Amino acid sequence: MRASAPRLPAERYTRTAIQLHWLVAGLIACAFAVGWFMMPLSVSPLRLRLVNWHKWIGISVLLLAVLRILWRLTHSAPELLPRPRWQRQLASGLHAMLYVLLFAMPISGWLSSNAAGHPVVYFGLVQLPTLVEKDKGLSQALHGLHHQIGWLLLISFGLHLLAVVKHHFIDRDGTLSRMLSAQSSRHQKSLRLS
């Protein structure tokens, strides 16, 4: 018995939404990689350089998250494809959690850096406002919070990827193609029709 062809997506995300999505995803992956690499290093010029890059990536994620929210407020997302109510609620909840964490992660890092007495100087050019005064106890608490938020973000990111795999390989419902480039989406469509 021949498998049924996957349903084509009803509507796609805008090109800007797609670019912001993948840019933020890539930056988050870079921030985690730099963070894990720098953590066991002793204080050295390399560690300080990596800490700065980690901060710059985090602030970039924060700025892009603001841009994503503004874009989303002015450009509606496509409707979710038909699926059970519990799946729609789960998807909405996970997306909301990801948006909250996209703000909480860099802000907690910024606060932690300030509480440790270190300013955040974006790309070594623009000194961001100091949000809290130097306080060792607060710095340690915020550093711990930053790590906990990081784990939550990583788990949420993983659940998001599992959902993508399910929709693409099991449901074959075209959800992934709505978040790919127009050229890639046309290529997938032509493959399905052949």
C-alpha cells in the first residue's frame, strides 16, 4: 500500500520571520557552545575573550527577540495546521516559553555581569546601562539563575526540535516547510508532486 502524500502547508511565514527564526536559533547554538567551552577554563586572555563573545551573542539574541516580537505584532503568523486541541495548546505553550526564555536568558546574564562589577560593552563599542550595582551575593545568585534558565532553554529547544521531527517525518504535514526559504519550499513541493 502506497503512503499518502504529505499535505502542503496552507500558508508560510514571511521571509523576515524565517530569517529571524534561523538567525536566533544559530546564535543560541553559538552562545551555548561558547558558554560550555569557556566554563572550565581558568582566568586567561582566551577566557575573557570568550566571555565577551558570549555576552555579545546574548545581547544580539535579546535585540533580535525584541525585533521578532515587533515583527510578530505587525505580521500575523500562519494558522496552525489542523491537529488535536491538546497539540495546539502544547505548541502554543512551548512557543510562549521559548519567547520568555529568549528574553530571560540574556537579561539574567546582563544582570549577573553587572552584579559581578563588569559592564557589558556590546562588541567593545557601546557600553550598556548598568542595571544593578556590584553585589557578590546577588552576582552568584544571578549566575545560578542564568544557568538554570539555560537548561530550561536547552530543554525547550530540544522539545521544539522533537516536534519538528515528528511533524516532518511522522505526520508529514508540511509544518517544517513553512519555516524554510521560499526556494527550499518550492523544491519540496516539486518533489512531492513528482
